[in-house]
Amino acid sequence: MIQLQSLTKSFGGRTLLERVTWQVGDRDRVGLCGPNGAGKTTLLKMLAGLDEPDGGEVLKPNALTVGYLPQDGLAHSGRRVVDEASLALKPLLDMKAEMHDLEHRLGDQSLPQEAHDHALHRYSELQDRFTIADGYHLELKVATVLRGLGFSDADFVEETDHLSGGWQMRLALAKLLLSQPGLLLLDEPTNHLDLDARNWLESYLDVYPHSVIVVSHDRYFLDTVVNRIADLSLRTIADYPCNYSTYLEQRDARMERLREAKRRQDEEIERVQQFIDRFRYQATKAAQVQSRIKALEKIERIEVPPERKRIAFHFPSAAKSGRAVVELKGARKAYADKVVLDSVDLLVERGDRIALVGPNGAGKSTLMRLLSADCEPDAGSRVLGHQVVVQYFAQDEATRLDPGLTVYETLASGSPSQMVPAIRNVLGGFLFSGDDVYKKAGVLSGGERTRLAVARMLLRPSNTLLLDEPTNHLDIDSKEVLLDALADYGGTMVFVSHDRYFVERLATKIVEVGAGRALLYPGTYAEFLWSKAVQGSLQVAPVVAAIAAKPSPAAKPPVSVSPATGAAQLVRGVGSTPAGFEDRKRETAERRKKDRAQQALRDRLTELETRIADREQAIKAIEQTMSAHGFFDDRSAAQPIVERHQLLMWEVGDLLNQWEMLQATVDAGR
């Protein structure tokens, strides 16, 4: 599909790629990996045609369309969100507009016969192309992608000028996915996505019909999406036909073999050099010396990337807290007219590892600020437990660094004396080495400041950590350092993260934030998703509930954590098989309710299939009538039939949309 041939690229006096030959095939899912500054973004820009190589060339078919999503910098204005997204399907929109124009022309009694016949032929051609391109599902496609990326129906009619940078990038991603280019280039596509949107994007890319190259620092995303890793380092690309986790194993094994080969080569070079130095000035050995000098010059030196040190780090010790760490009672928080949290009861107990999940804007950061006492609730109270030492890492923690302190001084200030010897190791783990430690915090980039803020957090004693998106702007290696440290942390932890791998590895409880509530799900994130899926199958959507034959008692929602019940509550429908009679009775009722709902769905599907078949039969009959000789001689008589044909075509498209949505619901409930 696309091929690099002897590609060379330098930037700022540094060679990023040197005579690289590499190719991407049809439907490849490639994860482009490599250390910071290796040239991943530069390579994507060259593949997209936005940058030119210094040598070699990028070969691709003329018909290949390439779509590129940069890390940031895209903005839209002057349109509503749904209209901007629909521009990705402009050929279909143009076709639809032309069809409507032709419909009006065909209804014009004054149109000459020849022009009428030409318009009818053009209309028939467009209709065939529109149907093949699935144009009757155009609005559904746009709505599906926008909703998947987190836009609500109310957002559809918002002006794009009012969108923040993160939502602008989501909109750019939506347009790119809708346009379905033959080669999709994504540079950190998950940076501005919450967990739900990331999960949806993973599913979308899994069935994407063309090739994808993605740069991401989200390990779980790479494991789920890609089937091939391209490792960009040492000015070349090494291919690994596997997902990211397997790539790490294979890369480490390859690096070990490379280091061993390098060691043997260095020993051989040293041995030859010693011979040269020893006999350089002896006439009897001149020929042998010259032979060895030439042999040394011909040796292609093995190059090994610098080994990334993995630090073994332990948090400084702190006094043990009481069992109840922090508790919110009836907490309410609103900003102007918008109520973010309403009557929230939440008890965090010693040893909890709670992940707060929910869409952007649901109130996760607000809840974190209430827990940390960074802000006070409008109503209700916050109670801090006995001997609790809290360390709060805010989303804007990087901006709170003293710009006048050096990197080393930032970590040394406030750290206990026993942790000072570990400062250099921690800095190395977060990519600060050599003279970097003497840089002022004020001159660091956004990503560097975030890494420094995380490193500072690791060196300060506490028994309770409140972390609001600590992984933002961290590369995979830095995340691993943080993750290993947190996994070994012996205190209590509440955190917000959009990194699925991070959440999966740390969380033992999930609190879902949204609609003013905070609901507890005991268990891992995977178990939380399973629980949501079960509840979704039990709680029938309004359109489906309307067709259910008999009403049944509503399933109880998951419970909010309160002082009275504590954190050990089990979510309805989650856990082991009930032992009591009432539990078995409730389980039977829920199963019957699910069966009735599924039967109602199947009945509705059958009804839709019958209606679709009837409409298609009517369309076929009309098309036979329209194909009869002399049909269009009497235009006044033909026009109502043409309009009826068009109406039936649109109706079939709508019925098919309904059928697909219901079929997906049935499949999810099996």
C-alpha cells in the first residue's frame, strides 16, 4: 500500500532516519513506537505528505487517500458540531443535494422532454451510487461516531467556536473516522478521550476496513488495536508482528542478543587494536599490521540504544491511618446553575484503591477536590479520618511548581532526608539525566513539568494519595515507573486516569461519577464493565420498553456508598450465586424480565423485517411501472409515482436503521 524506499531525514542537525526501507500493507494495524525524539511524528508527517524527506522517497498508489490526526493544534469554527462532522461525507451530501434538486426539476411541468429524460437518467444514476455508498444511513453514521467520542445529542447543535481544545480534537478525530481514508495516521489519538470514548475507539478501529498507523502512550490501547509494532530507534525501523506486550518481550530479548554481540565485537576490536599497537613499528609485522588496520576499518560497528534503567522505588513511610480515611456526607457542589454533585455519600476506607470513572465533565475532578479539601461543598460535609496524611496531585499540578527552582531542587525541597539519595534515580526514571537536573522548572516543556511533578510526589511521605490524571503527558516508560511505585504503595489511593492499563492494574473498586451521583462498584474495571453490560441487558431502552408485553418491577440500580452501608456493598446483579430464598426469587424475576424483553425485541425485529419486505416489494412494483414504455409521456401522472418511489426508498433506509439498532441490542443481551 505505502512504502519507504531508502528514506533519510535529519532535523536540527540530528539524523532521525537513515536509508530506511519499510512498507505498510492493506489492513495493517501498526503501532509506531520508540523513545521520545526518535522521529515518530516526523515520520507520520512524511507519510501524510506534510513533510519531505531529505533523501529517498515515499511510494504510494495514486488512489490512496491518507488521513492524519496531529497531537493538537486543530480548530473548527463557523458551523454546528453535527454540520462540521458531516463535512467528512461531503461527496454524499453533494449527491443528496443534487438528487433533491433533480426531484424538483422532474416535477416541473415546463421542463422540455429531452431535459426531463436527461434529468431522470442522471437521477437514476445518482440513486444507485447513493445506495451503494450507504447514503441513506448518512445521519446515523455521523451521530454514531459523535456519540462514541463523547458528544451528547445536545452538543450536536452547539457552535464549534465554543469547543475547548480537547473537544476540537475529538471533532477532528470524528471527521477523520467518518471519511475512512485508505491509510489512517493517528498521533496520540487518546490524549483527549475519557475511558468510555477510548473503549469505543478501540472497537471502531478493530473493524476499520483500511490500514492504521498509530502513535500512542496508552499500552492497553496498543495491545487492543494493533497487530504489528514498528520500533523506530537508532535511525531505522524494526518490525515486530505482534501486539505491544509481546513486542516488549521480543524487543528485550533482541536487545540482549544485540548487547552480547556488541560485547563480543568490542572484545575482538580491542584484541586487534592491541596487536596493531604492539607491532605497529616492527618491519617484520608491517604487512600483518596493515591487514588488521584495513579489517578494522571495514567492520560495521554494532550500535546498541542506551539501556533504560528501571528503578526499584518505594514510597517514604508514613504513619498508619485510621480505618475511615475520608468521608463525604450529603455533599453537593454546583457551578452557577449547573449541579455537578448532588447529595453524594462516599466513604473511603484504609487500603482502598478506588478509580473514579465517567465522561469528561461528569464531576470526577470536582469530587477529587472535595476529597482533598481543595474546595468546600455547597452543602453536606467532609470528615477526615484519624492520622490521615493526604497528598493531592491535581490536574494542574505541573503549573504549581516553583519556576525559580532547578529540577533537582524541586525534588529536594520537601523530601525527607532519607529520600535524598534516591532523587537521582527517580529523576533518571522520568527521563531527567545529566545536565537536565540543573534546568530551571520555568523553562521545562509541559510534558517535562508533569514528569517532574509526578517525581516530586513520589518522594513525599503520605498514607493517602488523591491523584487526578497523573499519567497525562507521560510516555509509556515513565508510566511504568509510576505504576510500579503505586502498585507497591501500602496506603489508600483514589485516582482518576483515562489510561485503561493503569486503571486495570491498580483499581480494586470503581466509583462511577455522573448525573450528580457517585456509585460504587466493588471489583476491577473489567468487572465494572461486565456489571454495566448485565445491567444494560436488564434495563430495556425506552423504545424497547414500550413494546414489552407486560410491565415488571424495575431492577434496582447500584447503590451509592454511604456511612451506613460502607464500602462492602455488592452491586445488584454482580457477585456469586445468591444463597437465600429472596435472592433466588429476585434472580428468577430478573431472568424472566430479561426473557420478556428479549422476546419483545425479537417480535419487533420480525415486524420490522415484514415492513421492510413490504416496502421493497412496493418499490419493485413501482420500478416495473416506471420502466414501462411511455411512462413519462404524461408527466403530471408520472410525478406522484416518482415521489412515492423516493418516499419508499427513504422509509426503507429508516427501517433498516431501526432494525440494525435493535439487532445490536438483541446480540448484546444474549
